[in-house]
Amino acid sequence: MKHMTPRESHEFLQLHPEAVFIDCRSEIEYLFVGHPVGAIHIAWQDGPDWDVNPDFLGHARKAASVNRPVVLICRSGRRSMEAGRYLEKYGFPEVYNVLHGFEGDMDETRHRSTKNGWRHDGLPWEQT
């Protein structure tokens, strides 16, 4: 798995329109916090129990079809890294993790989007 900053990820996605951009946060995060423009939602874990989504692999295979690059993003880059390792284990040849994720690392007052991340970098996002 390769790791890219949010800006590098955005540039990669612009240069590789065949890539699949997967937001693997929970449905609530995707809908209410917002998500990168162009990202599809496939939760890696979701409430109420926060177990790994048993359908994650199948949905990712369907979205990526044959050998398309997969770029994964979550809140901070941790869940997307786990999801990326899982996809590699099951034969995905080109997986990328977005470092710092959508909201980034927490600052000293425990707030996100103030130090790094997709939103902090001013990259395109929306809330639906």
C-alpha cells in the first residue's frame, strides 16, 4: 500500500480518472460530516457495534472491477489503512491510503480539521 497526503491524493485522482475513491468511514460520518467530492461510500466499520463490514470486500470488488487503483480515505487515516491492508490481502494490486484522512489529526484541544486532512487542505468536499 502506498500513502499519499490529501493534496497528493487529489492530484492522483485527477490524473487517474479510472481510480476508485472510497470513503470507508461510517454512514453517519459520510452523510453528516461531509465527504470528498467524487468519493463513494463503502463503510469499513459501522455502528452500532463497529464490527468490520462483512460486505466491504464484495462492494470494493464491484466498485473497482478489474485492476483499477483504489484510493481509501477515512477520518484520520487509520481505518483506511486497515481497510487497505485487507484489500491487499485479497488481491487488490494498487491500493492507496490518504494520510490524515478527511478530518485530520486532533489538535491540543481535541479538535480536528485544524492541523491537516482533506478539509483542512481546502480540497473539494460536500455534505449531502
